[in-house]
Amino acid sequence: MPTDTEIDVLVLGGAGVDSIVYVPELPLPYADSYMVPAIETRAGQTGDFVAMGVRALGLRTHHIDLIGADHEGDLVRALHRERGIPFTEALQSNGTKRAVNLVGPDGRRLSLYDNSRAQGTDRLPRATVEALAAVSRHAHVSLTHPCAFALPTLRAAGVSISTDLHDWDGAEPYHEAFAHEADLVFLSTAALADPEKTMRQIAARGRARTVVATAGAEGAHLLVDGVLSHVPAATPPAPVVDSNGAGDAFAAAYLFGLLAGEPPLRCARYGAIAGAYACTVPATRTDVIGRERLLSPVAGPPRA
């Protein structure tokens, strides 16, 4: 565990394994069976992708989570070793988090999460979180259990906090602790009837000065100190094949801009470029955008 060197981004939670299944369409009509391409299992869930994303952009990164003493846990450990990301683990007795992602021809994804892995008593070690937070510039907290219990520890350490609510509907109580304790909140518009209303409620009820709602090909909505802006989508550098990891890529690139002192609109534009790039990468791979490509004129500006 680092004691002398500073961590730019401490990522909490979201370590796990996905099995990727490419299906002929979504929603998938009922049938007794389907012939599909090879089903592949690889490490990489939301926290892993954020950690990989910020690490690839040159930020000093550390990841902490509970994982199992199982094959899936070994895949997670190997991923972090390969990417040079320090990883602090505590034992998840029910095994490593896992999911099945169904991916349609248009790149849309349906994720089936195994909710049997977490136990109500699971906790990240408080002393370890305190020590890591003390040498961190920023903490990104994944939505997975038991990360909500680490929020007061992070707040007491004085570290800035971001989180991603993913496809929150604006009402599910589980998400509220994350929504109200973070300084920077990301979420998707996928389940929101009125994105602006939900964004303003997050800002009004919690600590967030900035709320970002991503809307896929329609770009993103950016709320900063009560002022709402629209961020156009970026043009993907190749055909869109898979939306898996696009939100995590957006968040990682936004954090890169934030920690470089860039204004929120530029941070969101970085996010748009990184999210568009992620949509060109098959879910069976864990490629993430690097700093040179993100900042290159070749990436181009977001679409007008």
C-alpha cells in the first residue's frame, strides 16, 4: 500500500468478471436455443474500467475492492498486474462479482448481474480506506456493495469524491447515498423520464456541484453550479460495435481533465471522445483510450 507516493485516483469497488454473449437482436425473442459466437469471459467491470481508463491517461491509480478466492478473482488480479494498477483486495467469501452481458448487433448491451456474491455484512477495511484516502487526490466510488459504507471515511479524509449511478431511475433508494455524498455525479439518462429534473434534485439534495448525465449518441447534459449545458457526442473513430464500458470511459476521461485543472465543459468533451472510442471496442477486449489519442486533433471535436 502506498505511503510515500501520491495517488491521483483511488477507485473503490466495481471489480469483477463479465461473460460476453453476442446475440442476434435485443430484446431477444424467446427460443429454446440460439447459436451464438464464442462466449468469452474476461475480467473488467465498472471499477476495473475506470481504473484502467485513468491509468492509461497517465494518472497514478489505485483500486480497492472485495474479490473471491476463485478463478474469477485470479482473472481480476491478473488484469491489474498486466495494466500496472496497484490493487488492494479484501476477501469476498461468496466469490468474485460476475455478470453476463448480452450484446446486440447495434452495440446495445443488456447486463445480467449475479446478486448472490455480496453479503450485507461485507465491508471494505476502514483503516485501509483511510490510509489510501490520506494519500489520494480524488476517490471514485463504484455503485457496488459495500462501497456506500466507505463514503463517510472518504469524506472525513477530505478527499474529493465522484460516483457513477449508471441507469438510476431517480427513485431507487440504494443509489441515494452515492448521489448525495459525491462532489461529482455521473449517471445515464437511460431510465430517466426527465433528466434535468433528476440532475437538479441530485444537486439540491446532496453535495454535488457538478452532475453529468450521459445520453449515448445524443451526447451528455452537464449541470455545474445550477447552469445546464449540452455536450455534443463525439464522432467515433471506427464503426460502433459495443457500448460496454462507454460510461466508465467517459468518467475516466472527465476525471483526467478535472485533475488537470480543466473547466467542466472541456472535461465533458474529453469524456465524449473517450466514450465514443469505447463504443468501437468489442466487449471481449479491455482496450481503453490513451492520453495521446484523447488529446490528438485526429480525435476531432464533438459533433455540433
